[in-house]
Amino acid sequence: MSRLIRLANPIRATFSQIRVMSNDSQQPGWGSGAGKGGGSGGSVRDAGGAFGKRQATKEEEYFRKLSQSQIETLKNSLSEEIEYHKDQIEDHQEAVARHKRKLEELKKIIEHKDD
């Protein structure tokens, strides 16, 4: 269960980052100076110009890489879980077959006692 909770966090973080990175029609482009909406992106981005745009591009690249890393981690984890559950299915099928054989043996024992 804790594994599933741990896996849910990268997804939530990824979607919140996507929401933060989406453009707002009231905001000027990334790196073009401080916007009217309150918080700013830092002193380099406040200054605007080429450095602000470069910083914004670097931040977008960082979050894109982070997102891809989280997705890859989630994908690997899900693949591991699929393999685990396939192994469990196989083990359970073997157990069912074993129990069926025992039932057949018990039926034969009962039939021989009745004879």
C-alpha cells in the first residue's frame, strides 16, 4: 500500500507542474518581466529581456526533464508490479491444481472405503 502512495506522489507533482507551466492569457510571456498576478519568478526573470527568457527556458527544460524522469520511474514501477502479479497468478494456479489433485485423492480414498 505504501508503494502505491509513493507512486501517486510523482503523478500529482507532475500535473501541478504542468498547471504552473501553462500560459495564462493575462500574463506576458515567460521571462518578460514581473506580471500583475502577484508572485514573481525571481530577480533574473523580473528583469526581463534575454536573461529572463533564458532563465524561463532553463526552468521549463528542468521541469520537462523532471516530468519525464517521474513518468519513466512510474512506468518501470508499474512494469515491476505487472510481473509480480503475473507470478502471483502462476503461483495461485499451481495451488488450485494441487488442491484439485488432493480432492481427487480423497474421493478415491472414500470410494475404496465404501467398497
